[in-house]
Amino acid sequence: MARVNGKVALVTGAASGLGRADVLALAREGARVVVTDLNEDAGQALAKDIDGVFVRHDVRSEDDWHKAVGTALERFGKLDILVNNAGIVVPADIETATLEQYRLLNAIHAEGTFLGCQAAIRAMKANPGATGSIINISSLSAIRGFPGVITYAAAKGAILALTTTLAAHIREKGYGMRCNAILPGMINTPLLAAVGADTLPGLGQPTDVANTVLFLASDESRHMSGAHIVLDNASSIIGGGA
Ligand code: NDP
């Protein structure tokens, strides 16, 4: 039995790396998927492969969120799963980072995830029992010190607080939705290559994150909300890089 059969998912930053792996896993397990990204060529090709739909979507834009979630509702009739995945990294420590970088990283990660959660809650309230699963991609850097990516780590920390608080809101309101965060350690994607860390030993693979996304998206995790799931093969415990 497919694990997310009949569900409708929207994945941001879906044309590359982790988002692409999430899309492939969700589609394989029976979901209809809205693929959103800034990268139109790769996004459209992926949507075609899975018989899904592509929307050009900058997660910083509230109008783009209306368009993306509106597409899920128009094409597939509902929204069950949102993966807030889009992101970039800027290598800089506290002494070299600029306020402009800090604002950019917050705009994409913190504000983008905030807007996504708002749009998803609105749509999911229309589901019978107000059900749905929001999955926020944070990072190990939100809870462990990686001095070289301070603006990234701070923005990823905001996603954890948002996740906890939204889960509490959902529970207090008696809605049937859930909201959880995944904190991956280093996973081999183009983003990691951008900071020169893609040759480290022991890196995770995008499918490692996609399998966790699949669990959180499916009803197997029905009693899990507000969780912060560290996914790093114990590298932070032993003090390793990846
Ligand atoms: P990739 O660079 O492979 O993919 C990120 C995607 O997000 C790209 O397609 C990118 O488009 C898109 N994107 C960037 N900015 C925006 C925006 N404003 N609106 C919409 N889409 C955007 O990175 P990963 O797959 O590695 O990263 C995915 C998520 O996982 C990110 O949030 C990242 O922080 C997080 N993460 C990654 C880890 C890793 O080790 N790889 C570890 C922990 C967390 P374009 O290429 O056009 O910029």
C-alpha cells in the first residue's frame, strides 16, 4: 500500500538536492505533487517526470505563496502536505557577515517558512478534520555551533521556534494538522558543494532526508507534532564534521 496514497503535497526548492528527492519519494508513494522553485527548467522537467505540476515560486513572496497553494487547490482539490525546503547558504562568520546577508537568509528561511505555514494552515483547515502535515527543513546548525555559517544558523533556529509554536497552536485549536522540523547534518547536494564541504567523509544522501519526510507526511506519524528530528548519523555526538 502506497504510504501517502491520495494525498496532495507541495514542496518548495524542489528542483534540486533534498527537495527533488522529497518529490520523487512522495510521488512514488502515491502523492500528487506541486513542484515549486525559482529554477524553472529543472522544476518543470521534474514535474513532468512525476506527472505533477510546476509553479515558479519565490518563497519570500506572499503573492507567490497564494499562487502556489492556489495551484494545489485548483489542480488537485486540496493540500495535505507542505515541505518548507527552499534555502541557500552563505559562508560567513560573525566578524565577516553583513546585515544584508542576515536579512536575506532570514527572508528565505525564516520568513519563507512563516509564509508557507500561514498559507498551509489556511488551506488545510478546509480538509475534513482539518488534517495535514507541515514539514520544516531546519538544520543541525540551528542547535550546534558552526561558526562559518552564522546567518544561516540563526535563520534555521527561527524555523525551530516557529515549528514548536505552530504545533502548540494547532493542538490548542483542536485542528488535526501536525507540524514538525527536520535538522539534517551534512547531506550531499549542490548546496554543500557551494561551501566546499561535499568531499567530507560520511555525508548523508538526499534520500535519507526524503525517507524522514515520507514518514512525517504519512499517517504513520499521526501522533507526532512539534518534534525536532536530528538526522546526522550521530556526527554531532562524536564531534565529526558531517
Ligand atoms: P540545493 O541548493 O540543492 O536546493 C535548494 C533549492 O532551493 C534550489 O533549487 C534553489 O534554487 C531553491 N531556492 C533558493 N532560494 C529560493 C527561494 N527564495 N525561493 C524558492 N526556491 C529557492 O540545496 P539542498 O537541497 O541542500 O537544501 C535544501 C534545504 O535543506 C535547504 O533549506 C537547506 O538549508 C537544508 N539543509 C541542507 C543540508 C545539506 O547538507 N545539504 C543540511 C541541512 C539543511 P536555485 O538553485 O535557483 O537557487
